[in-house]
Amino acid sequence: MSVEGAKSPASETKDLEGVSDAQGAAARSQDGQSSRPAGGAKRQKKIAVLTSGGDSAGMNAAVRAVVRQGIARGCQTFIIREGWEGLVRGNTADITPAATPATFKNGSDPSSPNLKPLKSSSVSFASLPPSKQLELQRADDKLASIEAGAPHAFSYTNPEEVMPLSAAPLSFGYGELLKDGAGEADENALADAQRGGLGARVADAREPKGKTLKGKYIVRVGWDDVRGWLGEGGTLIGSSRCPSFRTKEGRLQAAHNLISFGIDCLAVCGGDGSLTGADKLRGEWPELVEELHKNGKIDDDQRDAYQHLNIVGLVGSIDNDMACTDMTIGALTALHRICESIDSISSTASSHSRAFVIEVMGRHCGWLALLAGIATGADYVFIPEDPPKADDWETEMCDLLQSHRLVGKRKSIVIVAEGALDRHLKPIKSEYVKSVLVDRLGLDTRVTTLGHTQRGGKPCAMDRILPTLQGVQAVQALLEATPETPSYMIGIQENKIIKVPLLEAVAQTQAVATAIENKDFAKAMSYRDSEFKEMLQAFRISSSLDIKDHVPEKQRLRIGIIHVGAPAGGMNAATRQAVRFCHNRGHLPIGIHNGFEGLLDDNVTELSWLRVDTWTTRGGSELGTNRTLPSEDLGQVAAGFQRHSLDALLIIGGFEAYHSVMIMEQARAAYPSFQIPMIHLPATISNNVPLSDFSLGSDTSLNALVEACDAIKQSAAASRNRVFVVETQGGQSGYIATLGALAVGAVLVYTPEDGISLKLLQEDVEFMRRRYELDPKGRSEGRLVIRSEKSSSIYSTEILTKIMKEEGKELFDARSASLGHTLQGGVPSPLDRTRAARLSLRCMQFLEQHATPNAQHVRGKRTYSSATAVMIAIRGSQIVYATMEEALKCTDMKLRKGTDEWWGDLKQLAEMMGGRTGLVKN
């Protein structure tokens, strides 16, 4: 596009709003508002995204993903401020003129790299009054529909096709206003401040005309308008309840606003109420379009062009209360906030031997309360779906807490979900629980209500990665949608991004509340996924000291627990759950200290119920761990098994632990002591164990990387034009680097799987130069490059940094940072703690099922099977037990990792989100 050849402003005629035809055309070109792609192709797709209902951490990451993926897929992208309320309001006020565009160092226009600077008499599309914007928009849409017979210039259905980053404006100038919370500034106050009036100076000096979003709720955004949003909490585009949208008139106005802007694809991020409203709008759409046409609000062309509205739902809810998905956006971050608070409370509770009653959110869903109970080692939890079995639950609770005190526990933690009920639907309140503990047990008890602190704060690593993956899938679902396909909700099951019919998920979600109201708690639990049920079982086992669940004495086992390999977050939590399972069932847990070396030295102890009580929050390995394999001395290891009468073995660790099970399984014929059930629970920050999608410790490591990179990026951003090359651990696996790059918004990532070549470096340096050239002068962004430690033996982190610094010249500087062993340490993340409890429970159930008491003293020939030496693995949407033979087929023993890495394509996604693909590939 070009504005050359436009008529002189003096010869132009202006409309009643003071905007000339040439100005309108120039502004439309500048902001890329023409809906007609080059070559006379069909009408360009327009995608809008809104957030509605309660806010949750990760919503901004979802908005960013929808915007950038939409632009990459050749669409125009819009944000709708204030949720459904903003869609109903539309753009209700004239907007102040935008500032004259700044220029690059090479003199080009920052808003669109393929345009020349506009003449001073021109204005941007964003500065036009709403009526003029819509008039110009409709004119372009009409022209595009006339030329619709031509083939598409871009394939919306091919996810491999990426539009050049320079094909659309990078920014419309509203991103920083939204991020800074300055969008609602009053125009008169802005003008007064700029004139030196008495009012506070609320306008940025770089925007002398006082740009504002006041009265403007549907806003087109570009690539750079959402930069820096990934790590922001809440929702920057606002969310509000909208009673008017519940009325037919409100939805009619919403439909009119969408059609006016040419928007026919809508992504909604919110809870079940917001998504129900979205599907209702889609269901009524044909009727609404006809009514708008009948009332003269839209013309024939608009009625024909917008017969169908595509809608997709992204679930943003801290309660994790949506059915058909394991995790909602914001739930894990809320769990982080809760665990941080309870971890802090636990130390003072233990110091004074107090009891604390903690109230957390969860009106109809007890997910937060339950998982917080597991992650923090609480004594008792109250959740809506599964109230106490007894009418006299007070006695049941007091008996349990008293049993804990009798074995020496100094603190008592009770967690109450805000929607907790007894079996007669009487609310269970925190203050009442406190009074029971004081009156019956005489405990010094305090109540802490966490409230809205659970919603706040920056999103955790997974609440950046998950919304990004779901946002990308949401755009693809919108572009593939037809009038016949249902509205979809994007969710996740174990480790697989899924899409399910939106109404089906909403109906099942609402059925939980109905079942609770009807006192059908078994039905309510049936609607929860398998993870929820297993977590509840794991919590009860870990908290109980009742002997009624003990197996008969002749069936009791001596189960060894050993850590092998490097330390990882979650190892101790898994050990705690295993020990508590043993005591719950009457088995004897045998802790083997310092790996197989400790076994050779007979450094073995019986682990008591109380001793592991605080292990869930401890990082590293309390048992001690090293990389020594049993092959160091197989005979003596077998003798150690026999000496300590091990009937079964749980091995927690990384690739060395997996290798150890394989070695012992292959040596069973020669060493009968190894003919016992053994199972490997993967725990390594590298996530390099074959077959399993996740290992314990990898989430803790990702969160450590995110925290470090957020601080590094802050430094880079303050310097404006600085690039940091950040080195991560991971061995021959690029998992931490790839997922970390996606979580922190890195623009480049180097992994051992893809390596580093001279050609690749040349392309990357050229990309970095071009990207910095596109930044407005003086407002460049600090950027991150993530390099896995084994990416290349030649191009080290130091060399990469020097190359970047040399080639950046006057455009950008470069520094390096190595995170090293900081990625292994620290308090385990709630996800690693709870996942450890669930997987450890499964492991112990496997060992109990296959083990034989006194196995080391059986005389004669024993029978054993390869199916009793396994590893537990998360595979897609399932948890499986894989034999060593099955695992070996997917193992690269030389590189010490699996050959079926599910995350390999995420490197490409990370670089696409960072802008590299749009600049280099095209």
C-alpha cells in the first residue's frame, strides 16, 4: 500500500466531522484497515478476543496468543475491552487524534514497515471518529465482496503458512495504554495537562495529542501492541459483568457492533457463564442479522456477508471448575498463591503449636482446596463435592487432628473451600471450624481468609504456556469452523490440547452444581475427572492414621524407596506419599539413603509417618541421591536387596533411575533378588525420560527459569536495546529451553535437537537487526535468547553473545547469563508436589498388587514377568505403565533421552510468537 498520488489537502472536501476523503484513505492504509488483501482476494478474516467474568492469571497470555497467531494466519485482530459490556457498548465516543508517528533510524514509518511516512496533514485510522471508521470499513468490505471471485491470497486453513510480519501494521498505539492502565484517561484532562494546567500530568510526553481509549471498546491491535503482556496478571483488556447482554436487545447491539467492524470470528476467555453467553449469541446470530437488516441497521451486502458467527471458548477460571478439561487458565497460579501463603503460615503454626483454618476460593468446586491440602501437607479439607460422610463431622475432624497430635505433630492445618457444605447442605464456615477446634481440642486456633490474593500476581510458567497453546488452537478452530460445526471449547487432558463442544462442557459443569443442590454427591464426583478423584484418595491416605485399612499381616510388605540421579523438585513429595501409603496399608517403608552407594553401605532406615510430614515442601532429595548405577556392583546390590528383605522397590529419579531398572530387569535370571516388582517414577528437570511427557521437577525448573528471566528481561527492557543470551541446563534435551522460551516470550531458542549452524546464526542475527529496525526510536524492547547448554560444542553462550554484540552495532547490545544449578533448587512448585502425590500413589498400588511378602526368602524357582519391572508415564491424555522393553524402543541410550519428544514443534511456535518466523521465513 502507498499513499503516493493522493490529492492535495487543499483540493479536498471534508465531511461534517472534518475528515477529508484523502485523509480517510491515507489513515485506512496506515492502520491496515482495508479488508481487501492484495490481488483482489476474498474478504480478510477478522478475529476479536475478549475476556469476561472473573479475571485470572494467564488471560493476557491467551489474548497475546490469539492476536499474534491471528496476524500470523493472515487475519486482522481486535480486542474488545470490558468483556461483553464492551461489545454491547461498541465505540461510543470520538477518539482524540493520534500523535504524529515516530520514525525509525532509517526514516521509515514505525506502524508499518512497508509504508512511507504520511504527510503531516494525514491522520491515522485510529484517530477518526467512530462513524467515519465504520463508513470506511464498510466501503472496503463491499469492494472486497465484489472481487471475491478471485482465489485466496492466503490459506487460512493451512497452519504451516505464516504471513510476513511486515504485511500488517506492528502497532496501533494502544498496547502501552492498556498495559499501563492509562486507556481511560479523560481527554479534557489530558489536554489540560499538556497545556500546563493544574491537572496531573497523565499523558505521555511521546503522545502530545493525548491518545486515549475512553469510549472506545472495540480496538484493532497489531503485533507489538501485546508485547510484554505474557507476564502480566489479571486481564489488561478488562472484564466486567454485563446484565444488558442477558437481554435480546443487548445481544442485538453486540451483533450490530461486530458486523459494523466486519468481525465474524470471536474468541471468548472466561468461565461457564461467559461461554454460555457466547454460544447463545452464536445460536441467535441468524435471527439477529435478519432483525438488524429489517431495521435498516445493516445493508444487503452485510447481511449476505455475515450469515455466520464463529465462536471459540477459552476457559479462564481460578476455581478449575470447568468440566471436560483438566486445567483452566489461572487455576495453577491461584494454587501457587495459596501454597505460598500456607507454606508461610505453616512455619509460625509449628513454632507456636497452633492450628490454622485457611479459607480458599471454590464455590462449587473444591479443586483449589484439595490440591492445596496435598501440596502443603494439610490435615483436613472441606470441599463442596464430597462433604464429610458423618453427620457429626466435627467429631470425625477432631479425632483425626488429635491422632496427628498424639504422634508428635506440632501444627494443624484445616483448609475450607468457600462453598463447603455438610451432607444436609448447611454451609461449613471457617469461624465455626475454629470454634470446634478451640472448644473440643483446646487448640490455639487462627483463621486466615486468603480472598482475592489468590487471583493476583504474575502467572506461573504453566499459566503462560497453556494459554499460549490454547490460544493458537483457538485461532485454528475459528478458521476451520463452518456453519455446521459446533462452538468449541479449548481444553487440556493430561498433556493433550483438546477441543470439545462448548455446550457439552458447560452443561456438565452446571450439572455438578445441580447434583450438589440435590444432595447427589456421588453424581457430583462422577463429573470430576480421574485426576480429581485420585487426588482426593491420595490426600485421605496421606492424612489418615486409622488402622482399619491395613492389609492382613501375612500380606504386608517391605518396600524399598530410593532416589537415583540428579535432584529434582517433587522427589520428596513422592517419597512422602509412598511412606504414608505404606503406613495406611500396614506395609513397612524402607528408605535407602544416597542411592545405590548407600545400599552397598547399608545406609538404610525405616521411615516413620511423622518423619516425612514436612517433606512435601522441600526441594532436592532428603534421602540423598547420586548417579551411581547398580551395574557398579550388581552382585553386592542384589545381596543388599536380600539383606534388607525388600519385597518391592520404588525408584525415583531421572534417566539414571530408568537405566537402573533396565539393568536390574535384564539381570533377573542371574540374580533372583531382582525378581521383585520394581517401578520407576520419572523425576528430572531435563524431562528426558523416554515415553513420559512429564517428569517431576520439570515444572519447578520452568518456574525458576521464568522467575530468573523475568528479572533479566526487566534489565534488558530498561536498557531498551539489550539482548540477553540465557543459558539453561537440560543435558541433551531441549525441553527446559523450549518450554522456557515459550513461557518468557524469548525471540530465539537453541536446543541440542536442532543444534546451531553458521547459516542459522546468520539468519538469526539478520532477524534481530531487522526486528530492532522496526522498533520506534528510543522505544526498543529488551529481548531474550534461550540457549540449552548442550546446543553446540562450538557456538557457546559466550561466543553467541559476542556475535550478537558485534553484529548488533548501533542497533542493540548483548549480554549473557547462565542459570546453572538454580534450576534444580528451590521449593517445589505446587504442580510438581501434587503430581508427585498422584503418581506415587499409582506406583505404590502397582507394587502392592504384584509383590509377594518375604520374596527374598522364597526357596526354589520363582516366577516373574517383565510386566513387573516398569516405569509410570504420562502419555497424552493417559497414565500408563510401560515395560522396559517398550521404553527401550523409544530410547536413545547414547544421548540419554527419548526419541518421541512431544514438545519438538514448540520451538517453532516459540519463534513464531517471538516474530522470527514472520521476518525470516518470508
